[in-house]
Amino acid sequence: MSKSLVSIQIIPKTKNGEDVIPYVDEAISVIHAAGIKYEVHPLETTMEGDLEQLFDVIRRMNERMIEMGSKNVISQIKVLYQPDGIQMDDLTGKYK
């Protein structure tokens, strides 16, 4: 069972002030490529997994933003670490 939930909002500074949505889409594709469970929400994306693995995904997301031409990136994250296990459905399943 996963030990962590991490929500991230990534805010890249674009080259010429262009729309950030293509950058955000690419950041989400980095999460998808990692093969972890995730859910996209309007203001953030929540990932489920081991903390070390999720922080590595965040590192790759930030690196990808720079590769795309961002000058810098703000990553706002929230972490729930629960050693005996946690899943998104534990917290939100009753709302589905």
C-alpha cells in the first residue's frame, strides 16, 4: 500500500508570458509516464505512492519545465505521509 499522498501545483515562468496550460499538460504527462496513481483537479494534481518516488517525479516535472524554456518554476506541494498506508480513496471515496 502507498505510504504517501502528494498534491502539487506547478507554476512555470514562461519564456514570453505565454499561456502555462501546455506546460502544465506536459508536467502531468511526466506524472503519467511515471506509472503512478494520480488524479488531476482544477488547481492541483494529487499523486499516490512512496514519498521518495513522488519527490523524484516532482524533480522530473521541474526539470521538464526548464527544458521547455521556463526561466524558473514554483512547485507548491502538500504531503500526507502515513507509514501504515494511505490511498486517495481513503479520504475521498465517500464522495464518489
